[in-house]
Amino acid sequence: MIRRTARKIASPFRARQRAKAKARGIRPEVALPFDMFEQALSEAEGKTARKLENIYHKGQAKAWDGKQTLQTLLDRHGGIDLTPAQQEGLRGLFAVILWGELAAWKVSADLALQLEPLEAKMAATSQAHDEARHFYVMNDYLSQIGEVPKELGPRTTRVLVGTLKASTLTKKLVGMQMMIEPMALALFQLVREARIEPVLCDLLELYERDEARHVALGVLHLPRMIHGMTPAEAADLWAWEFQEFWNQVGMLKELQPHFEALGIDVRDVVRIGRAKQVRANQLLMEEMGSSLPVLEAFVRFFDAKTEWHWPEAPRADLWERARGVIRAANRGMGQVQAPLSNVAA
Ligand SMILES: [Fe+2]
Ligand SMILES: [Fe+2]
């Protein structure tokens, strides 16, 4: 009797929650949503749906055979030639990429399972297929240069687990597509431009092409998930995002010795990673048709924090360093030209 009363009280609330989840395109509790095609789409929503669907088709058309590609590259470049210091640097840095690819695989599989609109589900499924390939190819590549790394530093682990174990799908999408993947793209670009090792450089070109499509899934589907959030939900999302940005700075500090071993300036990683994250968020705001003032505040805060950790003039005295921090805090997002060139898929 008591149980039945409780169910009666809870059911309008649950019905509202279900309606809200449906509007956002997440309905994990419905095994077979026979009504999934019933929702009428506006012209703009139809356009977004076609772009999302195209991510899947483009992913299929551009899928590459990981085993065959790695072998072809090894044959073409006569194997992998690295000094012991470069080997250590690459193993240290690409441990993050290896386990990050597994994290991306898990998150995208979760998105593919839970997102309801057909087109977003297709895009997430295509991403899961790409991430599986990225994971096994990176594992194969790293096994060519020594033992495959089986652990990560605590701050780096915190970044990946923070997104993997996030309490909502929106956080997972923000964490993976808008924060981690743009940073991975920055890393790929720098390692490729430094021409550290030709097999890896050629592989990373293929990874970069795939990753830009993944960012596009976030840009195109997040507006629907963010729309209609209550102030409490929005505050929870931004607080979580702040924590993730904070952890990402810690991760870069932890990885700094590996960047140095490979001759990469960590400030370049910060600069290019920031530009790609800002660009991804600008594209998101364009899709939403409104700004996210909280992001502007985050960018200013973390520009100041990174300027403090990695000052433009490393030998500056305290006063000059403080002035650099204030200059960085005043910079803001501005307009960043499209470093994610094929983000619209
Ligand atoms: Fe990937
Ligand atoms: Fe990805």
C-alpha cells in the first residue's frame, strides 16, 4: 500500500523527467523506442541531423585498415628509428594517447547506446569504430618501441577518469569532445610538425582526420542536450567543467618532462590546445545561437593560470610575471580561426 502511494507521487515527476530526457535526445531506459521517428524537426534541426548522419557516412568512407596501414608505413620508412631518450619520451607521452583512446572508445560506445535520435546515434557509433582502431593501432605501434605503458600519472588518470565516470552524458560529451579531443589534436599536430618519427607522423595524420569528426559530434549534438537545463543542472555542469580544466593543467605539468625529451615546448601545447578548445566552443555557440558567458570566464581564469605556470618570459621577475598573468586574464576568447578545419564534417 505504502509502495503504491509512493509510486503515484513519483510518477508525474518521472514522466516529466522522461519527457525532458527525450527532448534532449537521451532515453536509456527505453529498450526499443518505437516512437523515435515521431518527433517533428524544424528546418534547422533537420539540417543538424543531416550533418550528424554525414559524420557516420564520412567515417565509413574514410575508414582505414589499421593493421595494413601500420605495416605499409613500417615498410615504407624502413622501421622505427629512435634514440633511447626519444623512445622514453614517446612512450611517456603516447601512454596518454593509448589509454585516452580506450577512454574515448568507452565514452563513444556509451553515447551510441544512450543517444536516441538516429543521426546522433549513428555519429557516435562511427566514433566508437574509429576509437577501437585508434586504440589497437597505438598499442601495436608502442609495442614496436618497447613495452606498452601500463599506467599513467595520477593527474593524467584524473582527467580521463573524470570524463569516463562523469555523472551525466552531457558531461561525458563535453569532457571528451570539447576538452580532451581538442587537446589530443594539439598534441598530434605538434608531434607531427616536429617530425620526430616518420611512421608515427603519417599515422597521426590519419588520427587527426578522424578526431576532427568526433569534435563535430559534440558541436552538433550538445546544443540539444544543453538546451532546457535547469539553473542547478547548468551550475553542476560548469562546476564539473571547471574541475576538468583544472585537472588538465595538472596533466600538462605532469607530462612536461616527456614534452621536453621530445623537444616540444609545453607552451606550444597549451597555446594550440587552447585555440582548438576555444574554436570548438565557438562552433558550439554558433550552433546554439547564443553565447556561454561562463566559458569566457573559464578561458580568462585558465589563461591566467597557465601564464603563471608557463610564463611567456620564463626568466621574468615576479612583477613582470604578475603583469603577464593580468595580460593573459584580459585576453578573453576573441575570434579564433578554424584550426578544426573539417569540423563540420
Ligand atoms: Fe581517437
Ligand atoms: Fe576521438
